[in-house]
Amino acid sequence: MTKQQDMFDERYRKVLRRHRQLSRGYVTKMDKNGVVAHIPLNHIRESFNFSALLLPFGILFFLKACIVTILGEEAYVQQVDLLRDGGFVEQVGAIFMQLDPITAPLAKLLGAIIG
């Protein structure tokens, strides 16, 4: 009895999953065998996870704050100014490495924690 119930539960979960997919939108197409099939639409929010970007950006802001804490704010600004005077790639790097509203308070917090 348990095996039959497990097989039923598995089929039931597949039906529910398919229903959820089709409820977000579908396209009706005919297979090469002549069978009409409903194919779920792929939405960009399903294929691209924005929360996956938060971790790398959070790490970058944290590393930038660590550099500001170690060098000090004045020395860091001088280094960014040196980058601005360099070539194209260095100028682009200076844009990304400039102090921003997230890095400055985070650096002050790290400075208070580190001492």
C-alpha cells in the first residue's frame, strides 16, 4: 500500500508542478507526431535571478570598505584620483572605485569594529 501511495503522490506533485507552470502562460504547439502540446512560457524573472547578484555586489562593497578602512579616506581618495589621471581602463576603474553612499558608512562601521 505504501508503494502505491508513494507513486500516487509523485504523480500528483508532477501534475501540480505542471499546472503551476502552465498557469503563468503557455503556447500551444503541434509536435512532429501530430500531438497538440502546451509548452510553458519562459519568463525572464525565472531564468534570471536578481538575488544572485546581491551577493557579488555585497562582497565588492565590503572589500571596498575594507580598503577604505585600511588606507584611510584621504589616501583612498588620492589613489582614486591617480586612477582618474590614467588610461581608459583606469578611468573606468576609478568610476567604480570612488566613494559611494554605501561604502563610506560601511567603512566607518568597520573602523569602529576593528578599532
